[in-house]
Amino acid sequence: MKRPIVHTESSSLSPTKVRKTGSEGTCADPSSDGQTLDADTLDPYIIAHDQRVQSLLDKKRVPWGTIFELARGVTNGSWLWSDVTADYLDQLCGTNAETAPRVSQIMTGKRTKMSVEAMEVWAEYDREQAAIMEHKGRGMGGMGLWHGKDNWYGGKIQQVGRLKEATGKRSLFIQLEQPEVRRSHRFGRYLGSRRILQVKVPDGLFRQRGDEVRRFFESHKFILCGRVFLPFHAKEGGVYMVETNNGFGHQCNPHEGDHHRLAFMDFINWHNPFRLNSHQPISKWSARWALGLSTSVPTILFEDTNIHYIEDEYVTPADWGGGKAPAEKTYTDGCGWINGAALTQIMRRMGYSSRPTAVQGRIGGAKGMWVLHPDPMEQVADGGCKIWIRSSQSKISLPKPIPDSQRIFELLAPSRVTGPSRLSAQTIVNLIHNGVSGEVIRKLMAHGLQEEVKDLVDWSSPESMLRVWRAVEKAGCVVISRIQRRAAGEVRALGIGKLRQFGKQEQGNEDEGDMRKFAGRNPFSGQPLGLHETTLELLQAGFHPLKLRQLCSKLEKVLTMLLDGYVHKFHIPVMESAEAYVVPDPYGVLKEDEIHFRSSEPFIDPITGAQKDIIIGPVLVSRNPTRLPSDIQKVTAVSHPALANYFNVIIFPIKGKFTLASYLGGGDTVMLTWCRELVDNFKNFSRCEEPKGIREAFEREVEHVRDFDRRISNLSLKEAQQALQKVLILGLAETRVGLYSTYHDLAVYKKGYNSKEAIQLAYMFTTCLDSAKTGLRVKEDVFLRDRKTWGSEQPFYAQAQGDKKKKSNVIQRNPPFILDTLVEYGHALKQNYLKEYQKHWNSCQDGEVDEDLAGPWKVARAMADKAKAANLTVFSSNLEDIEMHVQGLWDDYRRAVSATKDTSKSSSTNDAYTEVACKFSQKPKFRHFQAFSDGDVHLIKASLAADISLNFAFSVAFKDLCSIKAQASGSVPFTHLFAESMGISKKVMQIISR
């Protein structure tokens, strides 16, 4: 029987009109012809499901977030389905916010404590559920206030599982993790977060059992509490699944919005319809699903008549032999136009201080950058919002007219400038190869280290701890990280932090975007789990590193991490540099070797102090990665009056035989450097063309969508569905990007930066990097050959900075390689700084009792003695009970410490410490009337613990110890919201240090 999918009528689905397919357990219209394949034929894999419990869950209408928590407890072994009783479920009826936080306590009987962030997840589940039931597309955004949230939109909850291998067995299972509010993408907004499940696949497991893992996802439908999830995309070590309108032992529940679910093929036809994209290679069709998973913020709904489609501008005359122009011949590749009215609306929606010149985003089937339209009439702030989409930006063909849900501009990031930029190992090698001296790089390293370290180690003045605080904050990016975690998935869209992070573009991971450095906080002791934030809170409480060894130790770790960033990763700052998005010249006024860059914030000359907002003169431009000799180019920055209104973007010319961008590495972000020491001696290298035979080294899925349709039409229903699943998760493949990165590094080291071997491997690397988009995979015989040639040796600098456990032969070049000399030079600088820091250790007052911390216990003891003298024994009795409580937990703490020395028990060590902190936070069992207030009891316990052991005390009562110290030092009360929103500005430090 024929089961064509290409010729299925593509539906213009909206959140209010969805065609459904009949199937057992679904809300179905049996007459619908929307489903042409049958997911029911796939074998079920149970993530978590029990038919008895499922019937109770349906009957009692337990909310989904609470059900997810019950399932999570089953998958991580906290309880069994047989433990879930009707009485327990009666206590879990209500909203998510009311019931989900109580699941663990009801099931285990143990007291739990949730952070504000964790509680927000359940409130968000309720908002999304209300939007699903309203059924007006509110989750897509743009409809204002919703359940207490302004400008609300959905899809912000991440439901995550992790693929694991059963202990001592070969079987695979999925363990659910705690849901989080982190980021939003198109699919989550359109369907609701509850309909999407992401399963993370650990790299090690995939390397060992890659074929089995692929078969696991290809051949199953996945069951989670009566609901059926199917994989629809794989990227960056994860498989994304969507809930279908099928059920598994679960009856359709209109009260949960089950009748609004989409059939699997309807979901496909809404985002990436087969019929309209039948010309695409099946690998590219599969890769296009990533477009709907980009972290984004919904902004403007464009009218269909205001979406215009225009051609790109190409190299002329056309010299690429016909057909589609390659990217290096397309000046406007990936960049369209947007009018001033639309940019103004985006500015207002996001609360920017000024209108951006360009935005990065997604709309319908298009992606890329959109820059302010060159026509002055289209640059005004008023009027209708318009957008122009280039051919190179259109990745998916959609039915006309495009539905509302596909006409929303999804903002990824605005144009902006960050700096100063930092060098990397690759850029250093390129600079040296093209004429820059090693001495210049060493001076930059030494100067950068000195500037960042000096405030961290100078404790000589009364105000020095303020400088130390600011240095720690800067080293750990703590304040910006606090803002980032509060902004959740809007970090990039709000223009917060760096445009890119080292290593991110190289691995293609641009969508996770929240860059969270804050690892959480112990809910019982109150201690931040991150090193830098813990150090800051100790400093601001009034502790001094010369009087608290724990603080002195943490500062040494901060210093070491900072030094390692220079010595091991070569992240050397260049003060006269910046990073910004690149766009093509909108007027065509720049010459072939010219660029234009104007910043909305002035740059300060580090020598003269002069301000300037536009860079003029010779500059270097580069992107990440930098693998080829031509990946950094020396050009001339000019000021052109026609481009005066284009701020915070680097404008490249639309002239030349090749685009300037094609000379550089990949990515939208360009590093611009005007540092004279780097620029003056740099000599451009001619363009490195792709060597012959690169494409032949890769296997390609040459099948097109139409051919795929013909092939599966002759298969059984089950085989056809499995074939579709296989295509959808093509991204679940070993790209070998990391391996070819190291192979290229070794080739550069042994053969030279411009050797044919290094250039060959550079192109192998970049082709692997793009494999998710192209579907190309390295042929096995080619990989085995390259591994044999380049996989058994390691450069000296890599061994010195990396994993010394790697079984590779270390080789050292003569004459010395630049990175070898920098590692040795940096190591010497590091040792000098650590030697200087050792002087602080020698001055540290070890063993002295901190009278401030001892105060609450001593005061309570004295008061109890006075009361006892007056025949009031209740205070003394209370202190005895407190002492018994603390001493008992001191014993538990010592057992946990001992367990850390036993590697076989190390996996449960953190749980043991948390358990001790949890018990410590509880009220002691008083034999008589509690004479001390609850607040006093907390401080007395912490004070007594500090008298026993400071390590123990900080582990169980960090927040209370900081409160005691701050109060003794003359504190000003702050809430966490205020405290986490404040920093120390550079101007404040300048005044204090005078």
C-alpha cells in the first residue's frame, strides 16, 4: 500500500485549528487524513508508566508537573510505582504550584526545601496550562499580561531526561531530571513546554555504544505516564521528542487540553512540510528542525503583506559555473533588511536604551541577520513593520499564506559591541605565522595578567577587600551571571554578556545561550555552590582572608583559575579590540579592502585617554575558529558618511572576487583589532582554497525528500515509520569535530601552519563542524587513516596544558613553537604570582578563635548561667539540647568526610553533606519549653559549630555564620534581591583608592 508523505496536503495549522488522527487513546476525528505514517507500529519504551497509577492520575486529575515529579522519583530510584497510593494522590490534587513541591515530602516523609527558582517552575506550568486551555495561541507571545506576568510567552520550561546505562547491565534507560525555567524556543511556545522532552546523551556513552543508541531512538515510541513521545530532532548530544495525540493506557482528557494536541505528521507539516520541501536533500530537511529549537524571544507579528522576498547580491560577473551561487560568492549571505518601525518595536518590546541597527533572529522558514533598510523612507520609527528576506536566508518553504504562528519575528540577539576581545591559541598561531613577533604576544600576556591579578593579591590598604571583591567578581563574571540567571533564556536577546564564549562557536552550540555560571545554592546551609559567589559572600560579610583560612584558600583557587586561563588557554586580552556582528554594505560604498565600524559607546585610548566612536586606519578582522593562514585579514577601517547611522555592526564591502567574510572562519561575530603592535607587522596571506578530495572524504545522504518518499512507500508501516525516525535523528552522529581539531593542531605543530597537511585537516575540521547542516560524515577508512597518522602524538604545549592522562607520545619542536614558549613563559609568571600569594598564607592567623563567630554561643551560655543562678534552668536545658544536636551532626559530618576518601562511595558524598546540612537546619528536640527564639537557635547552633570546626560550620550553616559576622562588623540589612543586583563600579574604586 502506498503511503506518500510528500504529496500530503500541507495544513496551515494554527493553535485554534488542528486536524487530528484517530487512534486508541486519542481525541480523534476518524475522518482526518492528516496521518500518513503510523507511530503506533513502533515498539513502546517505558520511561515511566504504571497502569494502576495512571488510572488514578486520570481519575483524580493530578496536574502534569506533579505527575512529572512522581515519574522523576521513580526513574531515579527514590520510590516505586507501588508506593504511590490513592491516599497520596488525594493530597496531590490542585495546581502545579500547590502540589508539585510537596511530592517528595509526601512520598518519602522527609522535609524538603525549595528555592524561589524551583518554585517558579511550577507556577510557570500553571500559566502554560491555562494558556493551553484558553486555546488562543497565547503561548506564542504578544498578548500582554498573563497570570501576573507582563509580556508573557510560553515554552520556557525544560523537561529533560538523561540516557544512562544500567549498572552491571547492557540495557539503556532514561532518568528524568528536575524541570527548569531556562529558555524558550518556537516548538515549546507553539505546543507548550509539557509537550517537549529533551533526552541528553552523554558523550562517553555515545562513543562506546553509538549504533545501539541510534537504534534505541529510531525504533521506539517513548511512554511517559500514558503519553506518547516521538523523537523529531537530534543536536549537540541530545534528542528532542514531541508528545503526539496518541495515548498509552491513558484516555484523552479535555480538562488537560489533550484534544488540542497535534498528530505527529501534522506537527511535521506545520514546521517543515514534505511536499513544499521535496527538492531538499533529506539530510538538510532533517537539519532544518534546529531552526525551531533556537533560544529566542517572540517580538513582532508581521502582516503577510509586509514580508517581502528578495534576491541576494552576488559577485559579478558570475564565475562559479552556473547553478546556485556558493556562500563565498554571495555578498549578502544570510543578511536581509528590516525597517526602522520594526526595529523600534523590538526596542520597546525588549526595553533597550536605543534602537539596534540589526537583529539576529528567525521568522517562518528563514534565519539570519536583518539590518536597517538603506532607504531613508524605511528608516523612520513610525508606520507598519516590514521585513525583507533574502534567498540565502530561506531554509524551509511554507504554505501561503503563512499562518500567524510562523509570522512572528523570534529574536535571538540585537547588534551590539563587546570588548575587549581575547586572543586564543589559534589566533596566536595565525598572528605569528603572518609576521607578528612572539615578544609582542608575551608582553600582552604579562600586561593582561598584571592588570587582572594585582587587585586580587594586594591586601595592604583598609579598602583592599573592596578591590579584592571586585577582582573576584570580574574573574567569575558573578554580577553578569546573576543577571543572566534572572533573565533565563532572554540573555542573548537582552544583549547581556559576551557575544560569544570561547569554544562555543567552534562546537556550534549557539542555542543554549544562558551561560549560567551560578551552580545553585545549598537550600539548607545557604552556601552558594559556585566558588566565586561563595568567595564574594564571605568577603562582603566582613571576613578577611588573613583571619579565615577557608577564605584564603578560596582566593588562591580563584587566582589559580585566573592564571590557568592565560597559561593553559591563552585567553590574552587585547585592550584595543572589540567584537560585533558583521553585515554587508547596504549602499555599496566601501571598497574591496575597506570596512566601516562605529560604536554607540566611545572607546578610550589606553595611552592618551582620548575618546573615539569610530575606528579609522589599518585593522585586523577575524572570526572563530581560526584554522587557516588567511583566516585573519588586514583591512582598512574608514568613516563613510553614508554609513553614519549604522552603529554597533562591522560593515563588510560588497565588492571583490570573493566576499571578505569568506576569507575568515565561521560565525556571525567578528573580532576587530586596531592594536598597533599586532596590526603593523601583520602581512595578509592569500586565500586558502579547499584542497581537492575533501568532499570525497565524506559520506553524504544524497537521497532527496521525494526519493525518500518513494522508497518508504514500498515498506511496511513499521519499517516506514522507523525510516522516518532515522532521518529525523540524523544529527545523532559522531561528528569527530574534537578529534579533527587535535589532528589539525598536531599537523600545524609538526608540518607547519601553511603545510598541505595542516590545510587539509583544517578543511576536514570545518566540514565536520558543519555536518549537522550538511549531513556529511567522515568515511570510516579516511578517519582510521587520519587517526593512525595524527592520533598518537601530542604537542608539548598541549600536554603541558591539558589532560596528562592521555596516552600520547609528547613531542617537542625545535626551534620552539610559539605556544610552547608561551606555556613556559606563562607557567613562570604563574609560579611567581603563586609564590607571592604564599606570603599571605604565611601571614594567615591559623587556629585563632573568631570572637565574632563565638559570640552567640558565649552570650547564650552566659545568659543561661545567670538564669540558672536565679533557679531558671530552661535556658541551660535548651543549650544542652542544642549541643547534643550539633555534636551528633558533627559525627555525621566526619563520616561524610571519611567517605570522600573512599572512591567507591564518592558518588554519594554530596548527598551525604546535603543530608547533614538538612538535619542541622532542623530544630533540636527540646526536652522542655523552648526559651530561645527560632532565630537565636539558628545563630547559637552555627556559633557552636564554628567552635567545633569551621569547615563543619560553613558546610552546615554558611548563611548564619555570614549573618553573625556581618552583624558584628556593622552590617546594613539587605534582601537577596538587592544584594544580588549590586556591584562596585570602576569609578567607585578609583575614588576609594585615592
